[in-house]
Amino acid sequence: MVEKLLELKHISVTFKTRRGSFKAVDDLSLDLKEGEILGIVGESGAGKSITGAAILGLIPSPGKLSSGTISFKGQRIDLNPKLMRGSKISMIFQDPLVSLNPLRRIGDQLIETIQTHSPCSSAEAFKRAIKSLEEVGIDPSRFDAYPHTFSGGMRQRVVIALALAPGPAVIVADEPTTSLDVSNQDQVLKLLKKLCKEKKTSVILVTHDMGVIFQTTDRVAVLYGGRLVEIGVTREVLKNPTHSYTQSLVQSTPKIEVGSFKKPTDQLDGFQPKIDEQSKALVAEKLTREFDLSPAWFFRKLSFQKQKRVLAVDSVSFSINKGETYGLVGDSGSGKSTIAKMVVGLLKPSSGAITFNGKNLNGSDLSHRESQKIRQRIQMVFQSPYASLNPRWKIGDILLEPIRVFGLSSSIEDEHKRIFELLDQVGLSKSDVQKYPHEFSGGQRQRISIARALASKPDVIICDEPTSALDVSIQAQVLNLLRELQREFSLTYLFITHDLAVVSSMANNIGVLNKGRLIEEQSSEMLFSKPQHEHTKMLLAAAPILDI
Amino acid sequence: MDRFLHSDLFYDFVRSPIAVISFVLVSTLILLAVFANFIAPTNPFDPASLNLMNGFTAPLEPNAFTGEVFLMGTDDQGRDLFSAILFGLRVSLFVGLMAVALATGIGVFLGLLAGYIGGWLDSLIMRLADIQMTFPSILIAMLIYGVARGVLPPALRDEMAISVLILSIGLSEWVSIARTVRSSTLVEKEKEYVAAARLIGLNHFRIMLRHILPNVLSPVLVIATITLALAIIAEATLSFLGVGAPPTKPSLGTLIRVGQDFLFSGEWWILLFPAITLLLLALSVNLFGDWLRDTLNPRLK
């Protein structure tokens, strides 16, 4: 039997608050063998990050390890975590933007880490720092560079180099790739895996992403509500989950399932709204948007600078048929959200045109009345469930506003009826009208956001990453809701996401964006089976897909 | 009310001795000022009630001529200091509150405009604020006071003294509020609920007023409280320098100025009691404001 490197025995972490104490981790036992990668997976609030923090003795206040022991090579470390922290057990944090000191050169940060944990001469430390940079694939000539000159993926490599520099036996990685694009995520995870195998370092990988777990870890522990639900070899657990929670987690994880969406035409003919191939709901032609990055007006005039411009969207054309879903996929910075804002009229295109039901939205011939009419029929569901609802407004008022503004109800009773109807359509109860947004969970807030979009009886809804902030099980529910609503009201969706698996199950046609350009446009089936463009192929290969 | 009693704010309040003490002190002083005419034994603003024979009576000692006893003694005019302090407190608080209201109004309005509309208007408003920041606010207040007095006909000067005081302090304190509101507005206007409001075609005015304004008010509450202490001190300073409340309607600052003349001739009480009152008022308002800031900003905890 392989020796247990790290052992957590019956640990509980309790947070004492004024509303009573709350157990974030409840009687959890885990062990980590030498050289293995153990995944800890769970949804938000499962206690996975706290477990990682507990190992390093970094539980945020007012939390405390209330019972249980943590031992490293048979020695208890929960009493004095500083003993091992950094030297034998180190950590990789989620956000590489804040885990590096922005004011210090990366080389100096490496040397400092090395010298803190193993006293050696500066020359020796310098050598080792250079070597560790080479290991993570960063050109040693960047030794004297500052963190802000690196991209997110490169920064996370530097963080890995920092974590590995003292030669730790265990690395706790808390969502190390969540803030990265898929292509970077893939590279960073592969690098982490390779280095840890080489150095026989064990890793505890904390993540919410089943795809990452599947592709990276040897064993997986599934957490729910602070308790260990299931633990075992990754493939087996994910293939044959024994616990019902793991089963539902695996089920709700979106997979690339070509044609898994029900085309309305698959249903009984004559009953369901059909994809109307003839009439286009929304057409974008050579849409281009430039941004002005120069300093504020006053300072620009003062310093006689010219305007600095950047092209965010570069002549993108696409068209969406009525009743269809069009997916736009791309990395961060590819211009997806800019396109969404131009379609709904929050941004004016620098050039190009958007046509809705045959009417040019950017034409100067539109009266205020006409443009208001069009606004009513193109609505949007936003990404963040926290920022998209005004925190000072009750749900009833949030839903009432569009109804009032567009004059959709004649009387107060009518308005109330409509609000109740909307809440019912998105699966919320009537009593919710009196509540404030903070009383709802992320998924429920997203439902409210959808209800607000529906309030004006739109034809087209732009969904800008509507589920990227949600847990997988909630994501599955929201996606289902969107599909149901599409069928019920024959809605047209422009679905914007970075997640290939999500878009594969939603869209009829997909456009792939890269650096502001539309590089490929295909039907969903064709894109996933025969991608044409190199970048699309790379994206598909890099996506962490649960593929069992 | 029930919601308030269960809120985090109330929970923190009850558990902070400084907050409770300063709040009780501020409320007591406000109540004393509001009900001054019921509490005060004499009306210090009424020259007819003054008896010159009572001048310079020490606290709690019977006057040599009239035999009257005064809690805090009298000043050179024979005015009961306790009554004068109560009424002076009223003037000081009134000027302070009104000046803060004026500063908050201007600051919130300009800050919202600068933050929401941006561009050259933002540059204009904020550079104006920057320029004003380069002068001490008491200097600005004296400047405005001087100009306003110059414009007013002499007959109105004493009558309008309080209004001019409010105007000059209010105009000198709006900058910090405008800056805070502007920065909060810059954050709020990028949030998606504002985009959602624009999507349904609301005009910018309504978005500013109905959506953004309620969300930028909590830092304003904190700054307004701290500005209140500043305004009270500014009023006292102006009155002490002789450009504030007239001696016929003395504020705490005026009383301190009067007392200062007699400090070295043995009549210490004329200076001491108004000064202590001013100290308690400014200190407790400041402490309460500090506590409010710490509580509403979880990052400082």
C-alpha cells in the first residue's frame, strides 16, 4: 500500500455568526497518496475551498477547525500549520491577477520564495529560479519582468513556478484555471500534471468543473453541503456514480452532444412553431466597432495626444432565422459581449448594420417611437445574477418597470396579473414579488432576469453568458427553462458563451469568434464533427469535456 | 421597524460602546437644542430680560448685587450662560445641518452628473472640485461670506447672517461628497441592471434618479455625518473670527469669542462651558460618523 502523505480525519470547520454557527465542512475524512492528483469537486457552498484552506491552516475568520485532525506524513499539522505551509505544502490560488505582487519583478518573487524556505546563496537561488521558470515554459529572459506584462495563462504558470520552487510535497490548487480561457486552461492543467508527475508532488485540485476533474485527476472526492458524498478513482466514480448526488452532478454537466437539442421540427408537425427558414429575425452585416482607448477628453486636449483606437469587432456578419438559436462562441476579448451590446442598442456600431425583421436598427430614419417599439421586441439576459438586478428594488417593481414603460397593461389589476404570470412562467412563486434580489439564490435571480426580459413580450432574446456564474445543476435547470420558453413563445435566441458544451446543446447554428473576427460559421452538427478553422479545432481539443 | 431591529447595522450598533455613547450624546444635545426654549431659564436673545447688574456672576455663586444664582454663571452682559449655550447649540446645529443638506444636495447632483454623463462635463465639474480643494475650506467659506455680505444691503446683514453662513459653509464642503458620489456612480453605471434599464428605453434622467441614486447613497450618509462635524466646527470658527453669527444671536463660536476676552481676567466659565459643549458635539458626531463608516464598509473590519 502506498503511504498516506496527507490525512484528514473527521475534520469539521465551523463558522460562528450572530445567526448561529454554521458547519462549512462536516466530519470529512480524506487521504492523499504520494504523487497522486486528488480532485475535490462540488458546487458552491459544498465546502471544497474551505477544505483546501484548512490543510494550509488558512481558514478565513470567523471560521475555525472545530474538530478532527490533519496530519502530514503521520505528523499532526493542524496545531501548527506554519511548520509545513509554503515549504512542504503550498498553494495555487484562483486569480493570478492578485496572487502575484504587482510591484515586484517575478524573478525577485521567485528568489524570495526559494530563499525563505531553503537557505542558500543568492547565486544558487538565482539558478534555481531560472530553472523553475524554464520548467513552466516561460522564457528566462522575462526574469526581470513585472506581472502585468504577462497574460493570464502565463501569470498562472509563474504562480505554479512559485508554488513548486521550494520543492513541496503537496500543492493545494484552488480553482487554478477558472479565470482562464479554455485554451490556456488546458495548457496550465497539462503543465501542472506533467510537473507533478515528474517531481512526485501530490496535488489537491479544488474545482467545480467536472470536465477538469475528469481530464486531470487520479481520484476524486465529491462534496455536498460540507460532507463527503463519494470518493474513488475518477473514471469509476464518474462512470458509475453510486450516490444519487454524484449521478445528478454528472448528468447535469453539459456534454458536447451534437443534435441533442430538440429541433422544433422533430415534434409533431403543425403543432410546434417551426424554424422559419424564409424570414430572418436578425441580420448583422459587417458589424464593426472601434473603442477609443485614449485618455479623458481634458487630458488629451491638454497633452495634444491623438486618439488611440482598438478594433473590438471587425466586420462580423451573421443572420438568425426566426425561432432559432444562434450561438456565438469565443475566448475572452473576442468581441462577443460587444456584439451583444450593439444588437440591443447599448452601443452604436462604428460601421455595419443590424436588421431586425427587415428594419435597419441603426438607420437615422427611425423615430423615437419606432425605436422604442423595436427595443421592446429585443431583450437581453445578462451574465451576472448579482449585478443585473437593482439591489434596492423589489422583484415586483423590477418586473413592473418594463410593463409600465412599454404600456403593456391597462389597469393595476392587469399589471399584477401579468407579473404573477411572468413569475409562474419562470418557476417562481407569487409571494416573491415583495422580496428583494438579495433574498434569492443565483439561479433564482437568473430566473428573475429572464422574467424581466420576457415582460415586454420580445421576439428576440440575447443571452450573454446566462449560466456561466451558476453551478452545473442550476445551469441545467436554467438552460431547460430557456428551451421551454423558446418553444412556448417561439423566441429567437442569440446565445453568447465561452462554453462549447453549453452551446452544443442549445444552438442550431454556431459562429466562432476570435479577436473580433468571425472565423467560422456552421450548423451545430457540422461544427462539432468537422471543424474547419484551426482555432476552432484547437478550442474543441482544449475544452475540458466530461467524455464518458 | 422589525426589519431594522434585526439588521446587521442595529446588531453592530448595540455591540459598540462608542457608537451607543456617541449616539446618546448627539441625541441629548439635539434634544437640548430643539427644546431650548422650554429648558432654558431665560431667553438670551431678548435684550430686555438682561440685567447688567448680573454681569460676571460665577457659576453657582449668588450675585453680589441681585443674589441670583446661575448654573453656569453669566457673561459681561449679565446673560445666563446656560441659556445662551442652549440657544447657541440650536444655532450651531441648525447651521451645521442646513449646510450639510446644501453640500449634500450640490455634491450628489454634481457627482451623479459627472459620473453618469462623463466626458467634458465630468472634466469640468471635477477640475472645479480640484481647484476648490486647493484652498482650505474655511478660506472659501470666508470668501463666500464676504462676497455675500458685500452684496446684501446693510439693513439685511444681521437678519440674513445665518443664511449667509449656511450658504458659505455648504458651498465649501460639497467637494468630498461629489467625489464620492462620482466614483460610486462610475461603478454602478457599469452594472447590468443599468443596462437592463436602458434596454427598456428609460431616459438617462430616470436611470440616474431611480436606479443609480438609491445605490450610491450609503457612502453619502457616512460622509454627510462626518461633514456635519466639520460644518459645526467651520461655523464655530467663522463665528469665533467674528464673521459668523452676530452677538445678538450667539452661536457656540460667538460665545467662545466673547469668553476668550475674559479668560485671563478670571472669568473662565464664559469660555469654558461653550467650549466644552462644542467639543462634545463635534466629538460625538465625529465618533458616530467614524463608526458608521467602519460598519458600512466591511473591508475596514
